[in-house]
Amino acid sequence: GPSYGVWRRTLCSKINFGSYDAYVFSLASPLSEAHLSLFDFPQNAWGGENVLLYIFTRALGYSASNPCLDLAVNHAHCQL
């Protein structure tokens, strides 16, 4: 049968963070120009969410969480 391994890893549960389709930032102060330059990478590309998460947690030292059990987000694919 089909493999649902990737699909199961994107589910939202207490033990699985799921996918990152929306972002909410709460910053104590504005990011510097040097920090903003870190975000110069292709958006909406495969792995882009992981790059963004890496920048915030590793390069900038912020913590990250996924409130997927508390915050409902709808993801729609549209053609323009």
C-alpha cells in the first residue's frame, strides 16, 4: 500500500510539531539589517520553512513553538 510516513510527520499532535504553514513573531526589538539579510532565501520552496525555523532558532537564538493544537490555520493553494 501507499506510504504515509511524510503525511504522519506533518500531523499536529502533542508529540509532533507538524508543518509550519503560518508564522507569528513576537520580537522584543526590531531585527538589525544584518539579521534581516539572513532571510534572503527563496520563499515557498521545498524546505523553506525549515530554513526560516533554523534562522530563528540557531542563528538568532529565539525559541520556537508550534501551537497547532490551539491556533487553527487554513492552508489553501491558489493559482493566480
